[in-house]
Amino acid sequence: MKLLALMLAAALVAGSALPARAADDTKVKAATEQVQDGARKIGDSQVGQGFEQMFKGVGNTIVEGAKYSGRAIKDFFSRTFGS
């Protein structure tokens, strides 16, 4: 048992002394460049106008939904409590 443990320890030490293979990072570099290009486009306001319109539309939807909900709640309490 001690011999097996000694052999495993020696193999571990020898394996860690070997040079490690370099990782292939071409995919990571390509993805990083793609993200940077997209960020530049947003910064150049090429995409910003579309987002501006989308957020205005979402804002209008929220406002109209709040108005409708307020009227529905008011009607509910008016019918329930007879104000």
C-alpha cells in the first residue's frame, strides 16, 4: 500500500513538472472582438435610435396600463362600496 501511494505521489510530481499545453484562444479572441464591435456601434448611436423608440413604446404601454388599472380599481371599489 505504501509503495502504491509512493508511486502515485511520484507520478503526480512528475506530471506537474511537464510543460502545460497552451490553450487555443482564437474563439475567445473572435468573440471578444465581436462584443467590442457591437459596443462601438452602440457608442456611435447607430443602434441607439432603435432602442430609443422601443423604450418610448414600452414607457407608453406602462403608462396606459397604469391608467387602465387605476380606472378598473376605481370602478371595482365604486361598485363594491357604492361611493
